[in-house]
Amino acid sequence: MPALFRCRIFWLSVCYPKNIKIKIYRTVIFPVVLCGCETWSLKLREERRLSVFENRVMRRIFGPKRDEVTGEWRKVHSEELNDLYTSPNIVRVIKSRKMRLAVHVSRMG
């Protein structure tokens, strides 16, 4: 995770469109984070940490938002991130992969 945030210049840059940043996240970072997730025993604490990680990445990609009332810049709220980033969240992906593995194992044995 720290290596991701060392690339701060890329994530905060306005030179790269948001869709490119999301593609890089989905094709490079997401698979690395999920490596071996089918065998994890996912507890609520880990689910929260993964959600926080994903929200931090999405906040870096989408950047701050100007408040319509005050005109000040603020962080994008989690609900707004869910609307902006329509792909399934990381915890859902892990749970679906675990279910897929369980189905596969039950068919084999």
C-alpha cells in the first residue's frame, strides 16, 4: 500500500484523465491487493481496512469537490465515491471470489 501513495504525483495530476487512473487501479493495483484473497478469513476489521484503502485510492483519483453552498473544497464522501465509481467494491469482489472457489471445490469433491 505505501508504494501506491508514493506515486502521489501521478494520482494527483490533472494531466491524466480519471478513466486512465481507474484503469491502472483496476489492472495493476486491484489484482495485487486481491492476490490469494480466496483463502483469507476475512474479519470485519479487514473488511473495513480494505474499504478504507479503496476509498483512499478513489479519493486520490477523483480529487476534492467544491461545496455548492460554501464554495470551499472538501473531500468526497464515501457515498459520493460509490456513485462515481460504479464497479463493485473490493470486499464484494473478495466475497464473490471466495464463493466461486467454494462452489468449484464442492464440484470437485
